[in-house]
Amino acid sequence: MVGQVEKYLLEKIEEEGTIHITLIDPEKVTPSSASHIVHEAESCQTAAIMVGGSTIVSTSHLDRVVKAIKKTVNIPVILFPNNVTGISKYADAIWFMSLLNSSDPYFIIGAHVLGAPIIKKFGLEPIPLGYIIVGESSAASVVGRAVPIPYDKPELAVAHALVAEYFGMRFVYLEAGSGAKQSVPSEMIRMVKSIVSLPLIVGGGIKTGEQVKEVVEAGADIIVTGNVLEEHEVKDKIRELVKSMKRP
């Protein structure tokens, strides 16, 4: 059953072609700094806020950050969990994500068995997601024990994305990793989008408007940026990225 947040995302994609989501790593912000970032992001037409990172040490801090964000914005707040410690009852929804190229069954299904009852108890909206790490080693790949898809092997990304579709997941995410030196190649995005019917999320290493244009033209439905906002004036950077998504 499609929930309200998922329905919202699909409608935004239908209306706008490609949408932007701002990623907040709770380990790198205070509640007040998170509020500032998301306020600026919402004013620049980011479609939603994702909250999560490769490491989450304190669930109480996560709760404080999510609560602060919820008080600040009217757009959905979606959890992007690295583990069961990444679940907060104050969010609207959660990416119920399986790391499809992990070598550890825990990150493919184990954590989900532990997390599902918590998600049910909190009344969070789960959005099934196939998560695929691409390229070089990153914090996400180390923590999730992933075998990253090489940049020059788009056919492997397609195979993993097809698994997501055949398993009944409703989104697929190609992730180059937080702060990646190179974003997901356009050829890989284009090939996955041409074969897989799921909405396609792309993140990691996207820092400029020109990169955004390439990713949009290749077929991404959602672009996620996080680290780049820590290095620039938030409003100016998000405005640049969102403006570059607009198709003529």
C-alpha cells in the first residue's frame, strides 16, 4: 500500500520531472544548525528532507535533530537509516532499504527483521528501497560491508536494480557515497533507467549545477545532496542545484 509520503514523492516527480532531496547527517549537526539548513532548503524548493548517516551513535540526539527539523519545515522528513539505531518516531517515513550489494546478510535482511516491529510501533511509513553502492570505498560501503559496483560496470548496476524491481521494492538508489570524488556515471544512470521501471534516486559526489544537469539528462528522478551543503552557503548552493534540474 502506497502511503502519503510516497504518494507525495511520486506526484512531485510527475509534476517536475526530477526533484531534489536534502540529506542531513545527524552526527554532523546540532538541532539548531539542522533547523537552519532545512529552513533554507525548503525555501529553495527542496522536496523533502532525509535524515541519516553512515554512523549514528546517539538515538537521543537523532530524536532531537528530527524533532527540530519537523518543527521547522512542512515538507516530509524521511529517515535514511544505517541500522536500527537510525529509527526515530518523530519522522514521517523511513526508507525501508536493503543494501543489495552487501556481503553481510545483516544489511540485506537482518537489520530489517529487528527494525520492522519498531517501525510498526512508531507508526512510520515504510518505503521499500533497493540500495546500491557504486564506485570507490566509502563510509557507507565499509559500515555496510558492501562490494561497490565499479564505475565502468553499468551492467552490474542494472542487474542489482532489477533485483530490487523483482523483489517488489518501489524505489532504487544508486549511491556513490558521502563526499565521493566522483558521482555515479551518467552511462550507468541511463542504462539503469532504460531497463528498470522504478523511480531512480542518485546521490553522492554531486556538487555542481553542471553535474546535476548531467544526472537529470541521464534519467534520475530524485537527486540527493548532503555533504556539499556543509561546504557552501546553503541557500545559494541548493538554489543552484534545484535550478539546474529544471528542464526547458
